[in-house]
Amino acid sequence: MISNVHDLSKINHRIFSISPEKTDLDEFILDLQEQFSLLYPNRLITINYIRYTKKPLVSIDQDRVLQILQNLLSNAIKNSPRTSLVTVTIIKKEDVLQISVQDQKAGISFEKLLQLFQPFSYSETQYSAVGTGLGLYIVRTIVEAHGRCIEVQTEEGIGSIFTVRI
């Protein structure tokens, strides 16, 4: 939470930045799998990794991409039943890295969808735990700093898929 508030302050003062560097995506994914299994030992999380290029190199800010994944995964876990599967799909195609996080069951109402990426916006579901309402705002800021976009597909009672491209 402190990190999110710190990032919010940087965003508001227009000093938020990213530092992209060449990253071996294969190694990055292995690290992710290890971290997620330690952070969420009792949850069903699957990571699908698809690479359409021979080279696993991508220019990203590793810490910020990890922050994106942690925020999206945390939201997916908070907003779905304990026994449901959360799927993370990472696709590298040419110079684009696409990350999708899919949860099951809750979904987001149309009214809440309009406020979703605003600071302090929080959408409560029957499964949700309390949050700060900063995660998706920060995710959007990081993605836009990489010069790309975030999308959401959702249906109440079915679930949501958040997709970022960087």
C-alpha cells in the first residue's frame, strides 16, 4: 500500500518514470512462476507463456512490469472464489509483450467499469477483500508510460480479463 501511495505521489507530481532495459523474457517468466507460487501457495494460478519470436529479449522496465502483474493478479485473486483458477497469459510477438490476467465468477458492472482506472476506485464483490483503489490506476499509468494500452473484458457473474500491451 505504501508503494502505491508513493507511486500516486510521483504520478501527481509528474515525476513518474520507467527505465526499460533488455530483458530475457524466458528468465523473467521463470522468476514470476517462482514468486507467484511463494506469494499464493493455496491458489490455483496457471501461467501460459507463448513466444512467436526466436529471441526472448524484450525492452521493459522489469520492476514496473512485475508491479503490473502483481496488481492484476492480486485483483483477480481478491475477486474470485478461493477454488477458482486464475490464468496469466504472456505472449511475445515481435516487439509487443501482451499480458492477460483472467479471473472467474465476479465480473464488473457497467457502472463500475466507467470508474475502474480512476484513483481510489474500488469495486466490491462477494469475494473481494478491501483494497486501496490505486492498483489499476497505477497499472494504467505504467502501461501508458511504455507507450501502450490496457483493455478489460468483463461480464458480471462470469469474470474478467485484463490485457496490457507493452
